[in-house]
Amino acid sequence: MLDALNATVTPKAVRRSDYRAPDWLVPDIALDFDLDPAATRVRAVLSVTRNGAHDRPIELDGDGIEPVSVMVDGEAVHWTRTERGIALTLPGEAHRIETEVLVHPDRNTQLMGLYASGGLLCTQCEAEGFRRITFFPDRPDVLTRYFVRLSADKARYPVLLANGDPVAAGDLPDGRHFAEWRDPFPKPSYLFALVAGDLVANRATFTTRSGRDVELAIWVRAPDLAKTDHALGALQTSMRWDEQVYGREYDLDVFNIVAVDDFNFGAMENKGLNIFNSRYILADPDTATDYDYDAVAAVVAHEYFHNWSGNRVTCRDWFQLSLKEGFTVYRDQSFSADQGSAAVKRIEDVRSLRAAQFPEDSGPLAHPVRPDEYLEISNFYTATIYNKGAEVIRMMATMLGAQKFRAGSDLYFDRHDGSAATVEDFVRAMEDAGEIDLAQFRLWYSQAGTPRVSARLIHESGSGRAVLKLRQSVPVTPGQLEKQPMVLPLKLRLFGLESQKPLTDEQLVLLRDGEAEILFETVAEQPVLSINRGFSAPVVVETDRTATDLAFLSAHDDDPFARYEAMQQLMLDTLVAAVGHGRADHGPVIEAVANTLADPRLDPAFVAEAVLLPSDSFIGDQLSIVDPEAIYQAREALRRELGRTLSERWRAAYEGARDNRFEYSPAAKGRRRLRTVSLGYIAASGAPDASDIAFRQFETADNMTDRQGALTTLVNSGTDEAREAALEVFYHRYAGNGLVLDKWFSTQALSAREDTLARVIELSRHRDFTLANPNRARSLVGAFSVNQRAFNAADGAGYRFVADQLIALDRLNPQTAAKLVPPLGRWRRFDAGRAALMRAELERILAAPGLSKDMFEQVAKSLD
């Protein structure tokens, strides 16, 4: 074995400035897999060509694989072990390298490379998993055409899938069979995939705009087949949408998706063979919530859209990761917005950004959308790369307008089809097509941190003029002590406080400097500022708007997001005041919520979002020192008063949102959402019949959205008897369904009850809990770590529990473990006592023997 490849070494940073084009290219590769869960034999034939005038050897990456033989041009050769794999010194310009290795899928708990999952053999190669399958220059700028032959026991693995189109299949002696696949499009090794197993398919045909028929199939275990219709429909819808909106047509004869239970990511866009976490494929009304349905459609669309924004045009190096991920997230967000309420979708996207990316931007793990260095690339699959990266694309689309943005996208795809591109390539295409200078705008890719905008509106009533004074700043982040002003596209409008009508048209202001003034003429009445409408820039806006102004906008702003934002800011200001002073005037919030509930013009889905209070963690983000208990008490006090004061309105909304049967439509989803939110407020009011109402909904629900909504209410505020009964019924009803049991674990881990930590510790010993499955680990440990009150208990017991779990998980799956570190890394935001306890747990993790590179980077940066 290559023991030297697996030896513990001091992690060494990879720097973008050190990029060098590959010394050798691999135009073609033929792979032959003799599949077996204990020992799979992989034979590879690489056609290699020297890239440029040099005499450097070819270096092939390899990790955890056993070499059997290495030959060049048919003869055995000497090769040298390196830190990353092997090296061969070759004369001349072109050669044929043949290797044979053994891999052990059933030992692969990292779930990278070739691994076993519930009777399947499958792969995950992004970012650097292909080197765990065979020797290869495992980097995204080496693009190769793949021919793959798979052979296996036919009874055990009757289905054999790989990238591209099928070219041959047949039986072999001794009960075995084979299948051959060819992918005619050059691709990087991270897009390689295979799956072998006992699977059945939900099939359909899609006819492209040019008239080609594409065979579609979603492969699952037989009992799950009925839960794939939604995903298959979403695939067809996304294929049609990409043709209509971006002019992109699918290019192979088949498109396969496979659902896998053990998967580190949500899904993977491997060319022609997408491998999905089963969470994002399986859905039916009894087991999937509306959120799950929406997520399935969004992720199916996301991975399909990668066929162009990621596959046909890929990344030159991993520092360009947001080139494919940010662009594709923007594309899937736009797709989802077109399928339902665009306003509600925007609210959901911004809430996710604020929950995950804003804290990342303000903490020790802050990094630019295009990082400058990393120790472990898997640690940079972050909210900054994905969600902030999508916001950067959205800003360009806003600045260019729809027509020019489409022209820029077309130009980008045309210029770089079949190649590995950079962020500069994308921005340059936008500049050329949009006839715009984006030189300063590029700072969004190189500067970390969330910009802050101060907006002050001064009205000169005598002259009828109003002046908007804007000022921006970008906070200091690790490694970036000095920041330059960014280009901030801010949509704004003025409304009249008395007339309740717009005083100006909406305008797009590009704030380029540290300060700017915008002059408005003929403003005859007191104006109210609506700014960053539609969340046109991912910034924090600070204004001098009063509670009266915010309440006015929450009722009269014609931009749905701005209306929602005004309500949220009104709530946030009230809650922050309550945390600071122990009390606050709830009156303006209660009146604004009452007005929103009474407005018949509003979509129930929008109403449900608007009347929800900001989360504990988002309230904490507004404070210099986070006080979890004070935040919890302030939020509960406002919830309780809203519930009591508006009791009849909540009950009316609850009854008015009742449906007799499940229907998956924007209108029905909105009613269910409002019903769940109303139930929460009824329970918060302390009404004696709240538990009965919730348990009745739990028992009679014909869909998971209503059932889990009721369960969540019971777990947080129900009677002890109702809570335990509901948990027992839920568990036994879904005991054989791993995805639904994840909900059972996470609902309890997120509970605000005093005994949550004790319950979570008990659940960690439950027979159905395992750290080996990423979904299950996230459902308990991950969910608990974002439970601000329970996780941050003053005695540090929550920190100890999570640290214990992370140390154990790191031995199995470093990628999943490392992604759960950030809550501990926010220790600087807390009081001295909690900060010391969190820091001590980070130091304990860092001292753990055999710590992975993934964990080392996350923990070390969190301690810096």
C-alpha cells in the first residue's frame, strides 16, 4: 500500500497566486472496474501529452489506493512516491500510462471516492475524490474524454451506470455482467461518477427544442419509486426553463439521477449521471413537507443547470468555485421564483443568507467569494461561495438589465464552452455584452465582509427638497485590515407619509464611493425612505427611520420584499431594545401585525413570512455581546403578547387556512404556512386549548407539513403528555423511514425547552442514531448547535457535547465534521464566561490525536 500517501503531515496552504497550468494533459482515459464492495480492481489507461516545452515529470494524484502495477507504453517502469501520489519521468511528447489499483469501498467512511452505501456502490469525486479511485492529475483544468467499463455480480448489482451514454452491455461467465459507457464531452475528473446496485427507475422522455429525444431516469430502491414523480417533473420543468431563459439545451441521449442515503452534499452534477442525497429526490405528501418539495425541485434544477454552468464550462482551479456555484445558485433561485411567489422566494433566500453567510462574513472563517488560499478545499463549500456568490451575480444582472445579462451569459458560454474558465472570464463577458466597466465591481470577489450602508434622509419642507445621505463601510476581516469602497446597487423610492402614495419612481443608485448624496426635488410632504428594495445589494442598511416610518412601509410599500423588511426591522428594533433595557413598547409591532393579518390583498404565504419574528440568532447578530437567555426571554415575551392580543385574529387565520386535502400549489402552500405560523402564536398565547388544537392537527393531518408543524408546536410548548404522545406516535409511524426520522431528531434538537440538552444526549444514544450517516449527524448535532439557547447554556455543557461528537465524527467523515465547527467558532461574540468555555472546547478538538486536515483548518482559524 501507499502508506506514505496517508501519513499525517503538517497541512500546507494552497495559494491562488501559485497557479500553474498542468504540465501534462490527459485527452482520453479508459477505465475498467471489477466491482466488489471489499476489493474493487480499477484498471486505467491514460493517453497523456506534454503541455508546453518543459522536462518536468508527470505527477498523478493518489490517496488511500493500493497500486498493483504501473506501465508506460506497455512496459513496467520506475515510479516515485510523492506527498500527493506518484511521479513518472517520461521522455517525448505523448505516452500511454496503464495502472491497476485496488480500492476498498466498504471501508470508505469518508464517502469520497468509491464507497458502499446501503447495498450500492457509488462515487463522490468533487472536489478531490477521484484520486481515491485511481492515479490521475486530479485537478479541474485537466479535461478528459472518458470510456468506462463496469463489471459486477449481476444478482447483487443488476444496474451499472456511469457518465455519458451507454454503448454496450452483456452477460459474463459466473453470474456476472458488464456495461460500457462513453462520455464524448471532455470533463474534469471531479465530474466522474458510477453507481452499481439493485435499483429501479422512474422513466420519461424529454424532447429538446431542436427535436432530440432524451431518455430520463431517476433510479431508487424499489420501495421508494412512488416518491420520485415530483423530482422527475422538476427535471423536465428545469430542462424546459433553461432552454427558454438561457437558451441552453441538453447534449447527451440520456440523463440519469440516482438517490443515495449516505452523501456528504445535497447532490452532485456529474455529467449525465447526477448522484443525489435521497433527501432531495424522495417526496410524497405523507413524508415530505412543502419545504422538502420546494428543495427537491430547486436542487434538481440546480444540478441540471450545472450541465452548462459547471460542466460544459468548468473552473480553472478551485479558487474559482463560485464561478460555477454562485452562478448556478442564482439560476436555481430564479427558476424557483418563476414556479411560485417570487416575493416569498426572495424572502426565503435573504433569510438563508442572513442566517448562514452574514455570520460567516463577520467571524473568523470570513473569506472572499474567491479565496486567496486554503488548506482543505472541502472547507470552502460555504455560504459565501454559494449564497453570496449568487448575490454577486444578481447584482450584475440588476446593473445590466435582463437583456444584456442574457447576452453576457450567452457570450460567456460561447467563448468558454469545453474549457476551464475563471471569474475574470465571466465578468469580462458581462462587460463586453453589457458595455459596462466592472473593474471596481470585481472587489466583490476579492474583499470579504458584509458592507454596511448608513442612509439618512433629510427633508427641507420649505423648499420641497429632500437629500439622501449615503455612507458605506466594509468591516475588517481576517487578513484584510484595509477595505476599499464597493459598488453597491441600491434600489430606492420615496413614499408620502400623509398621502400614502409614491413620491418618486423607483431608481437604481450605484453607490461607488465612501459617501454620496442623492437630491430629490418637489417633495411636498414628509417622505419615507424605501431602500435596498428587493434586497438589491447584500448589505446591512442602517437608517434613521422611526417605528412610525417602518409601520407605514409594512402597510404601504409597493415592493413586497421592502414591505417584509420594514416589518422585520420594526420587530428587530423592538427586540433589541427589550434585550438592552429589559422591556420595550410592543404596541407598534402588534398594530403592524394586525394590519398585515387584516389585509385581504396579501398572499397568505407572504403574510406568514411577514408576521414571523426574527430568529434568536439574527437578533444576536445585532448585538455587540450575545446574551442568549435575554434574547430568548425578549422574543418569547413579544410572541406571547402578539398571541394574546391578536388571539381572535390568529384563530381566524388558522381556521381560514384549513384545507380538506393536500395539494402542492403556491396557494395551498401559502395556506399551510400561515396555518402553522398561526398555530405557533395560539400556543405562545398560553391558551389552555392550544395543545388540544395542535394534537388534533397532528392526528388528522393528511400531509407532513401540517403534521410536523403541529409536532414542532407540541415539542416547544405543548403539555408534557401531548408532547410525549406525539413524539411516540411520530416515531413508530415512520420508524423505517430515515429521512422522516431525521425530522424527529431535529425537531427535538431545536426545542426551546429547558431540558433540550438532556434530551439530545439521550437521543445521541438512541438505536437509530449514527454519526456514520451525514444526514443523521446533521439532524441532531448540527441542529442542536444552532439552537442558540440550549447550545449556549452558561455551564458549557452544550459546547462539550458538540465537541465530543465532532471529535468522534472526524474519525469517520472529516468533511461533515468540519462543517459543524462554525457555531463554536463564534466565541468572540459572547460574554467572557461562555467565550472561555467555547474556546476551551476548540482547543480540546485541536489537541485530539489524528485530527483531519479539514478539522485542523476550521478549528485553527476559529482560534486565531
